[in-house]
Amino acid sequence: MRLRILLPFEVFLERDTVSRVVAESRSGSFGILPRRLDCVAALEPGILTFETPGDGEIYVAVDEGILVKTGSEVRVSVRNALSGKDLRHLREAVEQQFMTLSEQERDVRSVMTKLESGLIRRLAEFHHD
């Protein structure tokens, strides 16, 4: 299989001859082998593992995103990714960077929702006057 990990502004990783991919979704970990049916999955922040004959297992910490398998191509589109050989350090990076971003995004979304509802309320009041 051919694996491509895409970030918003660049191709993070591109590998041919990938024999398997393991990723994390909201319902748990799942694996992809070359003859698996085409699929789409929403990814959670976590560790994506893939294997090539020459390099063995390779670990990539990924932020939330989407995985699409079509034919022999697996495309992963995420906001952020880090690669490394030490699984413990990658897991810590996921917990520190990606989970913190998610909390900050939730806070920002909450504030934006309050601002939007206030604006709509004022527009409605203005329209009635």
C-alpha cells in the first residue's frame, strides 16, 4: 500500500510498500491491510503505526483528522503530526500538545458561541424596534 500523511500546508510523510497501518478512531484502534475494503474513519489524537519491509514498524503521533483508504492508497489528513522511534515520547507528545489544543479549541468555541448568540439576540432586538 502507499501511505500519505497530509498536514494543512505540506505532505508530512509519503511511503510506498506499506504492509499494514494501525490507527485510533473514536471506537478504538483498527488495522488496515492491503486487501481491506475501502473505508473512511475519523481519527482521534493518538499513535498511528505502519510497517514497511525495509524499516519495520514506524510510529507517528497524529492529531485528530481523517483516514481514507481507496484501493492501495491510504491517505491520512491531520492538523499536526510528529514522528519518532520512541513510543513513550510520542505518547507524551500527544498528551501534551494535541490534547491541550483540543481543550483550548473547546474554550474558544464556547466563547464564540456566546458571542454569536449575543449578536443574534441584539440583531433580533434591533429588528423589532
